[in-house]
Amino acid sequence: MSLISQNAVSRNRLKTKTEDGEGPLVVEENKDVEDGKESDLETSRAKKRKREKEKRSEMEQVKEMKKLENILFGSLYAPVEFGKEDEEKVQPEAETGSAAYFVDPSANSMLSVNEEDAQFSGESDDEEEAWQKKPVWVDEEEEQTNVNIAKVNRLRKLRKEEDESLISGAEYVSRLRAQHVKLNPGTEWAQLDSRSRDNDPYDESSDEETQAVVARGYEDTEAVDDILRTDEDLVVKSSAKLSPGLLEYSRLIDANAEESSNGPINSVQFHRNAQLLLVAGLDRRLRFFQIDGKRNTKIQSIFLEDCPVRKASFLPDGSQAIIAGRRKFFYSLDLVKAKADKIGPLVGREEKSLEFFEVSPDSSVIAFVGNEGYILLVSSKTKELIGTLKMNGTVRSLAFADDGKQLLSSGGDGQVYHWDLRTRTCIHRAVDEGCINGTALCTSPDGTFFAAGSDSGIVNVYSRQEFLGGKRKPIKTIENLTTKVDFMKFNNDAQILAICSTMKKNSLKLIHIPSYNVFSNWPPPNRNLQYPRCLDFSPGGGFMAVGNAAGKVFLYKLNHYHHA
């Protein structure tokens, strides 16, 4: 009994305990499960927020890159409009709070190649919208700033009404730009022509990619391509003819400003590269200057101890320079080695002076003025005497023509001789009209004209073809010099003839050849040339160097010519 009763009581107690004790255990377990689910949900939400944040950051980076591309490349194809806010098109965000996508403001105009090919046929309506692009950056302070344009005198011109005073910063910028455009109108070729865009027949491989528009009258694409393939001057005058009357020139720093000569300048000559200038005179020094019109740097100076220089000249091929004085010999200077070789006396000749000479255009022959009417022909390679020519009178001046195949000479008998150097015979001889003693000769670079000067100051300009044909009358007789003509020189295109006399101050005249009139504004009215002794034009005609007896070399820029 007792055992059964005890078991019964214990079973009941167990049941009671189970009924009373299991309930709380189950509730606690459910609580732990619910807490675990809540923590997992918070973790997933945090991860989701992190992913959304990363996605948003990545999209902002992409958007920033697009904006940067628009800043770098967008303004090249459309004018920037100042004073307006950027109007960005933003798509509505999803319910989650993140943007599904965004629209680039420059998307309409910045198409890829494939998209452009696909939409080429239907892009005519969208072209105008693409051209009206928004500014890439706007200063927000412009709208907040007010400018009083009535207070400052120089800003009153910006007023549209008489009583207007305060305007916004954006309006102020806009009016300043309008005033700038008014004062500095653009050229036609630089304008973006909308009609050319509407009727542009070019395909996608043409200038549409760069938005380049051809100005009216230049629609030939091949011509445009040719222009873009070269670095030559694009703006040139429509006519290459030099106008008579007034010569447009500018005074530059002296060619020998870094080192002036201690004696009279007897020779100035430009090298064929138009940058090197040779200056020589009685101080027995050869000076070489690099001519740029700004500094004119001295490159080198060579001293010839036993030869006061009467004349120095480059060979046309630019390899050597010939230097002569009142001596039996002359010097040959190798420009590469900077070495001067003494040549002479010439075999079989007794000349005491070789100071007057000319070099043939083909650099093959050097012709020296000899005694008793002789002309000495010396090879420029061997520096040996290869032949002589004989005039009836004394020889005073020489000039080559026909690329060195012919030689002109004049002298004491007042006649002009034409020599054929291939046969070394005189092919023509005629009297220079009004001349008693010929003192100077020069021919134009193409050999069409030649000028003959005399000791009376008269200069006759002839057509060489007509003179050889028997016509003795000069085209023009120039009487602007009153003393002996010592030097004459045609420029590169034979539109200017310089004539010079060393016996009188400022006696240097420039003749306009097509009209044969003297330029009225030369010599410079406010500049004293002293006693001019020599002159040379640069190969392109842009520079003119004048040497005088005071040891200075004046340098001038002739504005008509675009190349030195």
C-alpha cells in the first residue's frame, strides 16, 4: 500500500511537475528563436543597406565620370551659356529609396559609334536639341551678386535704360560678353553656320565628329584636307603685288647690335637659310649673326689680319664665303669647319686688287674685275683661274644672268656687254643710254630685268630680252640720285630695286618696279642712315639689312612679305 501510494504520489507529482514545468520551458525556447530571427533580419537589412549604399556610391562615381567627360569634351561642340542653372533630368526613385537609373545630361549629343550609326537616319529632329547644350558649370554666386553699373563710368555703356543701376551677376557677365563681341566681331570662317549644319552632305566619317563647319565658298573637302595637312601660313594676301606709293616697313633692333664694327661696313649678305647674316668691313673682321628681329645673336667673329674687307659674299649653295680686299689674294671661308684659306695671287696675273667680284648663281664660277678690261674667271672648287674675258674699256661692274650661263659687264666705255660663259664670247654689246662711265650693274633673280648705274647718278632699267633684241631705250630712267651709283640690288621677286650712293648721306632709294616710282616714305624721315654703303634683302623678302660707314647695320621688316 505504502509503495503504491508512494508511487502514485510521485507520479502525480511528476505529472504536475511536467504540466507545471514544461510550459515555461517551451515559452523560453520560443523567445530565443524569435530573438534569433530578429537578429538575422537586422543583419540582412544591414547587408541590404550596405549593398544599396555601395550601389549608390558606384552610380555616383559613374555619374561623376560622365560629368567629367562632359566637362572635358562637351564644351568643344557647343557654346557655353553663362548665367543659367543646370537642369538635370532625374528619374523617380523606387520605393526602396535607391535610384533605378540616371540620365546623363550630355547623352543626347555624346553617342557611341554604334548608336550614332543606328540613329543616323532619324537624328535630324534631335540635332538642334543636341546643339543647345547646357553649361557644364555655373557660378551660384552670380545670381546672388548685384553690380551697380551706374556707379562706375566705364560700366555705364552696359545700361539698356538710362535709369538702370543694379543688375544681377549673371546679367552683368552676359552684357560684358555682348560688349566684347560688339567690339571684337569674329571672322566669317570662324562662325558656326547653322545652314551648313542643316544642309551638310558629309557622312559620319567627315567633320561631324568634330563639329567642324566649312565656311561658305570653301565646301571642297579635299581643299580643307590639304589645308589641315600643312603648317604653312593660312592667311595670305589675295594679291602678291606690292602697292606703290608707301612702303610698309618696321624698324627692328640693329642686326649687329651685340657687336658693332669699328670701321665702315662694306658687305652685308643673308645666307640662303635667311637666318644667318654676314657682316664685314674695313676692321678686318667677319661677323656672323643669327637674325630673328628681336635679339640678333652673334654667332661667331673671324679676324683676318692682312685683309681689310672690301667685299664678302656667300656662295649660293651656302657652303663657303669669299672674302676679298685691296690685295693680290682673297680668302675662302669654309662655313662648316670655320677655316679661312688664303688663295692667290692668281697664276699668270699681276692684279694688285681683287676687291670687286661676283659669284655665279650655280656656285661654279667667281668672276673678278681685273686690270685693263680683263674679267678673271676662277673656279669655285679648285680656286684656280680657268679663263679670261676682255672688254674694250676698263671693267667697273659685273652681274650674272640666266642661272650663271651669261655674264653682264660695264665700265669706262659706257657700254653693257653680254657674255656667254659656255663659249666665253661676247654675244651682245650696246651703249647704256646717257652713260659715260658705268659704275654698277644688277640683274633681277629671274633675269627679266637689269639695271645699269653711272657716275652721274642715273639708273636705267632695261628689259634684258628687248635689249638683246636691239632695243636701246630703257623702260625707265631713274634720276633720284645726284652722285655716283655705287650699289644696286633687286629683291627676291624683283618688285623692289634698291639704289645707293656712298658719297652722300641718306642717299639710298627704293624703287617700286611695276610702277618705277620711288617709295615716298623711304628713307625714313625721322631716321638718319648716315652714309649707306651696302644693302641686302633676305631670301624671302621679309628682312632688309643696310650697312653704313658708322659701323652699324640697320634691320627692317618689310610687312608685305610673310617669310624671311
